[in-house]
Amino acid sequence: MEDHLLGWLRTLDEDRLARILANRPDAISAPWPRRLDTLAQRLSNGFAVMEALRTLPLPCLQLAESCLVLRDPTPARLAQFLGAPAAAVAPWLDLLYDHALAWPGAGGVIHLAEGVSRWWSAPLGLGEPLDHHLNSWTISNDALRALARRLGLPPHGNKRRTVARAAEVLADPARVAALLEDAPEGTRAFLDRFAWEGPARDVDGGRFVTPGTPEKWAADHGMLYRPNWNVAEMPREVALCLRGPGYHPPFAPDAPEVATIPVDPEEVDHLMTLAAPHVVERCAALLDNASKTPLPLLKTGGVGVREVRRVARETGCDEDETRLLLEVCAVARLLAWDDKSGGMVPTERFDRWRLDEGAARLRVLLSAWWRMERSSLRRSDGKYGTVLGDDPAGSAIARVRRAVLPVLARLPDGTGVADRASLVRAVHWHAPLLDQALLAGCAPAVLDEATLLGLLAREALTDLGRALAGLAGRAGDENDDCVPQVEHDPGLVEASTRALAGVRRSALFGPDLTAVVTGPPSAELAALLDRVAERESRGAASVWRFTTESVRRALDRGYDADELLGELAEVGTVPQPLDYLVRDTARRHGEVTVTSVGCVVQSSDPALLAEIAGHRRLARLGLRLLAPTVLVSAADAERTLAALRENGYAPVPVSDTGEITIRRARADDPPHGRLVLLPGGQVAERAGFEAPAHALAEPAPDPREHARRLIETSRAESGTQGRTWAVIGRMATRLSTAQQSLLGFVVDRGVRAGITLTDGLTATISHGELRGGALDAWCEEAGDYLEFPLAEIVEVRGAY
């Protein structure tokens, strides 16, 4: 099959090849192919074919399925089989060609990529062709001759000719109908069930050996075959004959219409400017809350309902919003498991995130939601799933999300969805390989999540949602550590900047100790007011109230009165009652003090404790004498014990109950750093290096440039593979014969291998080409093609 594809690729012009490469970015990912035969191998990869199929609408898949049924399908035969005009079939067939999932061969016969057939075990509900059954080793020559006699054919001739004659009869509707005229009563109804509800059905095996039964007659005339005693299957050609000449497979070249209602674009835009800053502000509040109180995980994984409700109550979010934003923050790596804290806490990435401008922070959150493999608001049996719990649907949920928004983007301007069921039908047409039950269950949740994030308002896409919808092919994976290209897309940058352009950075302070923000507050303003006051309402205008308790809470976090009043003065005019409240609360703050100690050292000998307290080498412990027999240390118990023993004392550890707790030492456990949350609440220790937040994914290659290079290389090829061994044998003299052979496979077959040069440099290479006395190959360490002199290669080894 690769040979057919390679032959077709060699006939393409630059425009057609560039379209294929644009539709199949997997084919030109690093290391990008430099020859058409390498490109053909990539395009034929089964997994890549399946991913390409997921991006195609329903008519393309219907054409592919029909091609699997027809023998030597051509565009004309395909249109006739579907009962559709050729003009309706041509554009969808071209789309299959542009994805290299199908291509025309000699005589216009359509060839399909091998991976396409793996999606349908029984295309159109039809079984294997007659050749499959008649050429089986279970069919003897005597059985074939007996079948020929029953079909009215001459029994003599070789097996191939007999099979061809029998297949010709059983594929002819008129001759099959003539045979059925002499069949036992009930045979036609019995066979129709296989033709329309088959191809394989459970049967009573005993009736296949009982003379005069429909089962026995159908088996004797080659219309049914039994792979097992109680299972029978009807051949493809027989089923098509029974379905009749009027049968046409389903073909829907036009997308279903989505029921719409008119919406006010200005209102949609206004709601976006309210929701977008609110999302950034609430995420910051959730993460600040988690820094004070780490979120514990359930034993089964995920965050429990009680914790979600606690966080929602303490941050002023509703539960749905809390569920969604916790998931988004975890995917964005702003929230992760910390072993020391025993819960989910903000990461170092959060510290960098909160210093970015508001639009950049919003894009981080939207990008995380775009690739998130869970649905926070999807209900199963009337209940939400566990927050950050494992979802068996996984990546399929992300595909549903990336299928729904592009369909919404196709709606006319100024319209919104009037009926979500019609939207689901349209999404299924555009992404038919999505599980329909999952789509029906996830689509409403996706719309609700998009509304909370400012991507949808009044059931219509906002500018933010429209910008994100165009990035379905560049979403990235949930486990990506590098920043996906979504965050830096120019269209999304512009939309996010405009969505946050109307945030308020000042407040109106009233003499009744309130602060009013008329519009969406910036994250910084909301954080300041949340720190000093209690939020009473939110919406078009947000209201905070200053109380003694709220001011004291800010003072407890390390602020003083002048600092608080200075920050408040930067965002508005501070009235005298508020100034009095802050200063009066600060005056009483600190009347009671609490001192932290690392551990307590006790002894019945006051002189010994006095000696320890005055020991110069123990000064680093910060020892203080509270009573003649009580000494406190600023260091923890373990460090204090070690220091005392090092200086000649003999202390012992004591538990809270007063018991001595000396135990046999065990091998030290490995230190635990921050751990990364995995699906299902599982955790894994981070590697020593963490990709910086600004690290970008590799930019997408230019399809047209690659198409030009491939065509030029194809024209310049002149049988270089035939001289590979001669060149390597003559130039790579430091290598043994076996290593020279392995190096030849790097050139001719693109295999991976490790090499060592004379200066000790090592590299892992693949996809090599000979250029004079050098090997031009992909170097995995450099991430590019490099030249290695053949004479300087001293070792070649396999790389797996």
C-alpha cells in the first residue's frame, strides 16, 4: 500500500502536496522527512491515520466506508452506489485525498490507507467478501464442487476458477433471486435478518445439519458460513444482493442546521468583559486560599465535596466555579501536590503567573481548559464527578470540547444556540468518530464551562471563544510541560487584552466603611480589598465592607496600618472613618504575643542547663532559659539532638506523652520535593529540571516550504540507495563490517543508531543521507540535521 501512495505522491504538484502536509502536521514533525518514501511511511502509520480520521466530517467517513465495500471503487461507481450526484461526492473525496487517507490509482480506482479499514470491522454492516470464505482452508475441493453443482455451475476446473464462478453467481441479484425461489419456506426472511442486522448472528447449529431447514439450504448454497457452531456470517456480496438494487448507504453531504436565536452582540461583548477578569481574580483567590490551607486528596483520588464547599465558602465562589477553576489550575501547573504539606498547594509557577499582566494570566487558564481531559460540570447519574479525579473518558473529553466550539464559531454573527440538541447533532456531523453518548453528556457541560470562562454568553461565542475555537489543532496535551502555542496565538492575545481592557483599578470608599467598584475589578484591586474587607456582593458592581475583624486579618498577615492605608490610598480616597478604624485596630494589635520554639530541652540539673545555654558552639540553636529546668531551642528536635551529641552531651528524644522514643535507625527515605498531580489523584515526583513557564513548543513547520524541498529532492534522486554500501565501505574505514551495515540502515531505512566520533563526541542519529564524504543525519541531541564525516566515525551501535 505504501508503494501505491509513494507513486501518487511523486505525481503531485507543490500546491497539492502542501495541502497534505498542512492537514497532516504529524508527517512533517521532527525529524522532518527529506524523501518522499519517508513521507509515505509516515502518512501510512496506523495511529497517524486514526488521528487524521478524527478531524474529518461525516461525509468523508461515509465515502471511506463505502469504498471498503466496493470492489475497485472509482468516483463514478462510488456516486452510483451512494445514489448521489458526482458533484456532491467530489469535494469530500478531494478532502480525503488532501489528508492522504485515499488517493487515485490507475484507471481512477480509489485506494484507501491501510489504517482506515481498522475503524470498521464490518463496514455498512456487511461481512467479509466471498473470496475470504471460499478460499479458506476449511473449504475442501469436494465442498467447492458440491457448491458449484447446487449453483448450477460445472463442477470441473481448478479451485481458483470454481471460486470465481461461484462468487460471480452469488454477487448477481437476479441469480440469487432465482435460487431463492426453490428455497424452503422462511428462507428469505431468515436471510434478510442477516442482510440487514448482520453480518454475524447467533444460530442453532443443529439446524445447519438438518435437511429441509432454511439454515441447511443457505449453507449448502454458499449464502451463510459458520466460523463457530452457534455463529453464522453472511458474505458481503450476498447481503448486497438481498438488500436490493434500491439500497444506498447513508450519505449526508450537508451539515445539520443548528437552531439559533438572535442575540445582542454588544451584550455578549459586555458579558465577556465581566467574566474574563472575574476568572483571573477567582483563580488568584483560590490559589491564595490553598497556600494557607492545603487541599487534601481523598484516598481514592481527587478533592472531596466538603473541601470544595469549604473553598467555595471561604473564597466567595459558587461550587461549580470552584470545581472548574481547581481543575484548570491543576492542568496549568499552578496547583500541585506537595508531600511536605500533605495537600495541594500553589507551585512556583503560580508565583510567576501572578506577576504577569492580566491578559497573559487569562490565556494560561484558557489554554489549560482547552487541553483539560476532564469535564468539571458533567453529571453522571445526576452527580458530578470527583474534582481532579480519574475520568475513564480522558482525552475523548478534550476532543469533545475542541469539537463543540468550532461548530459554534460557524454560526452567523449575532446569533446564539436556541436548542442544544441541534448543536449536538451538528457536532456529531463535524466529528463523527466521537462517542455519541459521551458527546450528548459532555456538550452541555462544555457550554456551561465556557460560559463561566467568558467564552460563551447568551449561548453565543464571545471574541475570546471565537479566537480559541480556531486553535483546535494546536491545543496540546494535558501533560505538556512546555507552553502550548495557544497561549501565544496573536488572535487570542488580542481578544484577551480587549476582554480585560475594561477592568477597574480604583474603588469608591464610603463613610459607611464600604468600598464600591462599578465594573469588573482587576485581580490586584480585588486581592487588596479581599485582604482588608469582607465582600458583600459581586456582579455589575462589587461591594466590600471594612470591619474590625477584616482589618485585623490583614494585620495578622504582616501588614501595618500605614502600609494598608497607603495601598488603599493608591486606589481611592480614604475617608476619615476608615482611617480611624485601621489605626484603632492596629493600636490594639499585638497586645498578646506568641513565640515559636523548635523544641524544649529539660533536665533535673539546673546547672547543666545553664552550662548548655552558655555554650558558645551551641549558639546557633538560639537557646533560651525559661526556667531553671526548662530550656527552649529555636531549632527542631532533630537538629538540637545532633548538636548536643556533637558537643559531648547525651540527650534522648521524648514524645509528647513523656516517653523516651529511641528506636533503631532505618535507611533514610529519599527526600520528597514538590510532586506533580496525575489523573485520578495520583502523584509523581518531579524531575530535577522543570521547564520554565515561558518555554514554547516547537513552532509548526511550514508545509509549503517542505513540499518544495520534497519535490526538488524527488527530482534529484538518482539511485543513491544502490551506492550506499559502497560509499560507506570506502569512507567509514574505522568501522567493522557489521557497524558499516548498521550505518547503511540509518541511510536507507531511517533507523536510529548511536555513533561516536574520534574526538569522543557521541550522538543519536536517524534519517541519514550521504553527502560526499559526510553523513547528513538527524541528531536528537541537537534537534536538527547535522553532518558527520564518515572517516571520523569510530563506533556505531543500535539505539532502541
